[in-house]
Amino acid sequence: MTKTILRALKGETLPVPPIWMMRQAGRYLPEYRATREKAGDFLSLCYTPDLAAEVTLQPIRRYGFDAAILFADILLLPQALGLDLRFEAGEGPRLSTVTTPAELAALRPKAAIHDTLSPVYETVRILARALPAETTLIGFAGAPWTVASYMIAGRGTPDQGPAHALKTADRATFSALIDLLTEATIDYLSEQVKAGAEVVKLFDSWAGSLKGQDFDDFALKPAARIVAELKARHPGLPVIAFPREAGPRAQGFARATGADCVALDNSVDAVWAATHVQIDGCVQGNLAPHHLVTGGPALIEATKAVVRAFKGGPHIFNLGHGITPDADPENVARMVEAVRGA
């Protein structure tokens, strides 16, 4: 039988939605923390295939999710393009920046990224062999706008202000960076598929800060280009798009980009989305992650409410964003039970 995630992505309405979680391999799990300590640091964990595969498999063993998502980071691609990257404890990523035509020109050509990223592809190959037969393997990358916002600022920012400023001051350089990232992302995801990924997901974590024509130019169009080229190279490949905090722009996003599924953050009302987004195909989401911290009856009811809202169409149950490090693993088990018994 075809895997449940793949059935949902093809548009099938299932009696019980398949389930996985964003950041399901992470700090909320004691086994992850032990493996991370063994690796020494976050980037070493990402670039050590045996260990990256191990943390990818841990939540599958514990919870029996219907999909595993490759353990990596969206900033490995800019590192492969030549930027310095490090993770500061308690502060997050720090990168060298791209804000001028000269800095853009100094980046490596997209053909050179695979030397750096080859361990990621090896992780995918390990997982393709090791996962249970019923479990779907998801590859991923950051969307060009989101990745560019980190490359321009050299770090995460609350409002993507530096990226917006460059977009306004030097739209040509900004657009050229988006174009480079679009083409490099196609190649990166294509190699993940060649290595064994069955589905890919495009994370546009900061899509919500793009408005009007900028949303069309820098969220919709790059996603459409990536989806179209990946499907040309890999016919039948399902693609999940996550335009986080896009709000009403989630409506029509699947039609505009060719994505098979739109992942919804938890600011989107599920009942509204069932009418306005799910009408175009599969949706993914969108339980608020805080419920996995607080637990209790509210967790069960909120979980069942999401399942009820989307029961009339194809749906992959997930969170509206990544699970947080302070989540209780027992609450995850209760969530899974509520979905499968809803």
C-alpha cells in the first residue's frame, strides 16, 4: 500500500491523517541531547551522516510518525556557497554577510555546493535504507527569501529589516541573490531526491514579512520556479510549501506555485483554511506548539479540533511551527494518540 503521507499529497482524504512534526528530532528528546553531546556541536551533528541519521530516526522509533524529515539546517546552503557559519550558544546562527555586488560575486558558483553538502546526501542515503517501509522520507531546504534574510543580516532578525533595506536600496543585487539561491536550492533538493528523499519541503519561515508585489516576486515566484524545475527533473515528486505567517496569501498559494501541499502556521484559523486553502489540495498543520509544553485537556481538544477542521479533505497533521525545546515528550505521545483516536 502506498505510504499515507504520499496518499494525502496526491489528494486523498484519509480517515486518519498521517502525522509528523516540524523539528521532531530536537532538544525536547533526551536521546537527541545525548547524540548532540557526542557530536560536539550542532554543525558537526549536521555533517556527520551516522549521527544526523540517528537523530532523524529517534522520533520515529519513539512515536511511529508517518514521516521522517532529514536532520540538517537551512543555513548549510549559504555555507556551501562560501559564507562563514557558526552557531553561538544561546544566540543562534552567525554568518558572514552578502550586502554588495562584490560580496555576491565572491560567492561560490552553485555547481560547487555539493562538495560541502555531500554529507547531507549521505545522511539521506542512510535513512532511505534504515527507515521502516511505511515511513516517508522528507528532504528540505529554506526558501530563497528566508535564507537571503540570514545572509544579508548575518543572523536571524525579528523583522528581516536588513533584507528589506537591501531590497529597497539595491533591488538588482537583492534580486540576483534571490535568483542564485533559487537555482542552488533546486540543485540541492534534487540531490536529496536522488539520494532517496520521497518528498521535499520548502521552508519560507519569514514569508509573512513580504507584502504585496514583494510577496509575489520573492515568495511566490521563486517557489514556483523551484517546484516546476524539481517536478521536471523528478516527475511525480510531491512538494510541500510553508509560507509561514502569509495569512490570507496562503489562499491560492498551491495554485500559484504548483506545490502539492501548503503547510499552515498556527496563526491561520483551521476552519477558514479548510474552506480557502484545502480546496486546492492537501494542507499540513497546524496545532500550536505551546500545547506540547502545557499539555492537559487543552492539548487533546486542540488536537482533535485540527483533525475535525480538515477531515473533509487531504490533510497531514503537524504543528504550526517547530516543536520547542521545553516540550514534554509525553505530551507528544498524547497528541499522537489523540490524532489517531480522534
